[in-house]
Amino acid sequence: MREQIIAIGQTSTPVRLSVITPVHRYDASPLLRSMRAAPAGVEFILLDDGSQSAALLSRLADTAYKLAAPVRIIVWEKNRGRAAARNRLVTEARGAYVLMLDADMLPDAPDFLQRWLDVAELQAPHAAFGGLSLRQVSATPATALHYDMFARSDCRSTAERQRSPAQFTASANLMVRRSFLLAHPFDDAFVGWGFEDVEWALRANAHAPVLHVDNPATHAGLDDVEALLRKSAQAGPNFARLAHLHPALVSRFAAYRVAAMLQRLPLPRLFRRISADIARMSLLPAAVRRIALKLFRASHYAEHLA
């Protein structure tokens, strides 16, 4: 597989924290701009996972040149998925800790990176999750359903996340010891959309519990309904792999129980089409559309479960 590495800026101090971000056809320039005043000892590494867009790469490089911190951009010719991309980013990182930030995230606190450095120094966790929010975005007619679902399922308090640390961990804002990630990499058999971070958290938590802290970032890349439906359809094989690898744990998930129930329903394609149509109806109450999308998603899980 061909790859190219673009190095921007020089490292004058030892690297304490490597911020790593996989990119696929999404402009991560706002994320980089939000951390223009990065503390000393921070580096940024991005991986363009087969976007094949010269314009996107140019915007990333232009933004990177304006940062005080060193930046490296790895460019892959072909898309291999987020799990493989994160594993490659970890091998490129030089910090003792790696902070995974998705391309569509925006830090909520102005001292976001310093907070992470303090967590690393004072608490020295194997892994720590900072939480997710919607503080810096508003719902639009196109993204209202995603906003509603994300607010209810992903924006949880530190105390709530800590009660079920593995299940409520996401790689969108996750700091991990680099040595731990090298010993426990992501499963790159997860391709497409979803669950590679859930599987990693379930596996990692068995070795060292994930610490949950209050240092959230906003999920700025909200999707419209068609994108949600497309990603939900892609998630079926990944959910089935997750259930295969961790059957006892995943059997407790509400999504698994719903998927198991849907396996017994007749006419699954008709059910899926009706669920998708209801999710698209913007005049319906948010709760109705939310349930319809969850059922649509679970129907794809059901199709791939053994």
C-alpha cells in the first residue's frame, strides 16, 4: 500500500502528547484551528484515509502551517477504515500518550489540551475518555434527528459514563498510553462504519478500566437523515463481529435485544423500508423518528447476527 508523509514544523521539545486524527473526505481544518495555541510538547498527526482529494489535502496543509506545533499528515492512496488508520497513527506517534480526536470534533474548553496533559501527569491512566457534547452546534432541519439522538445517547455526564466505563467510551475524544495501544491495537477487521471503538474499549477495559473525566469536545459533524440511514446499513456486519467477539457483554445491550427480536419478524425488508420512511418525516415528533431510526438500524444488526 502506497503512503506519503508530509511533515510540517519542527519538534524543539520532547513530545508528551500526540493528537491523532483519521480523515476521510472531511475537512479537519476547523479542529486544527481550534488548537492553534497548543501547549509545548504536543504534536498533531493526521491520516488521510484514501480521500483522494488534492483540495482537501491542501486545506489541511495550509492550516497546519499556521500552527505552532509540529504536524505530520500521512496520505493513503486507498481507504482502509478507521481502525487500520488509528493503528498506523499510533505507530507514527512520539508522545507517551496519544489523544484520539475525530476530524469533526471541536474542543469545548480553551485549555482542552492542557487539561489532557494534566490528566496524564497527575492520574497516569492507561486510557481516559473526556466525553462528548453538542455545545458548539445547533440543530438544523436537516440534522435535527441526529442532534436529538446524539444528545440523548452520547452526551452523558462523567458520573454516568463511569458507571459503565467500557460501554460509554468512544474514540472521538480518547487519551491512551501509546505503549498500551501498541500492545492492544484496534481490530482492523472492522471496516465501514461503527463499533471498532466499542470493541476496543470492551477489550481494553478487561486489562485496565477506562477512566472517565470531564473534558468534552463537541461533535460538529452532524449528519442528515440519508447519511444516518446509510451508516446504519453499513453497521450491520460490524455489530455482528462485536457480538461474536464479546457475546456475554453485547447480549446486555438494548440494541442486541431489539435485533434478536427483529430476527423473528416476517417481511424484514418491508419493515426496514417503513422504518426508514418514518425516520425521514420531519413533521413527526422527534421521539417517533428516533425510534424508527433505531429500529431501522437494529434490523440491519438482525440481518447479520448468527
